[in-house]
Amino acid sequence: MNKNDVAYFYRRAEAELEMAQTAQHPAAVKAHYLLAAHYLDSLHEAGERRPEELAA
């Protein structure tokens, strides 16, 4: 996974977490948390680190 992909997945996870925190319907909250988990799991499975750790 390249640096741009890592940054994208982290941005998407952060966005989903923010949307989960502002969603009104319990099903929407759950969906956003599941999507955030998917993005973070994808990074974890690939053994990726945070984008700022890849700057070197």
C-alpha cells in the first residue's frame, strides 16, 4: 500500500468517526462506526503505520 493509500484510509476512518458522533439515528451511528473499523482494519492487515510516520 503506498503512502497516498495510507493517508486516504486514515482520512476516511476519521471522517466516518466524526459522522458517527453527529449522526442522530442509531443505525446510522452503527454504520459509520462499521465503516471506520473497515478502513482501520484494512490498514492494520496491511501492516501500515500512520501517514506522519511514513514521511521519512
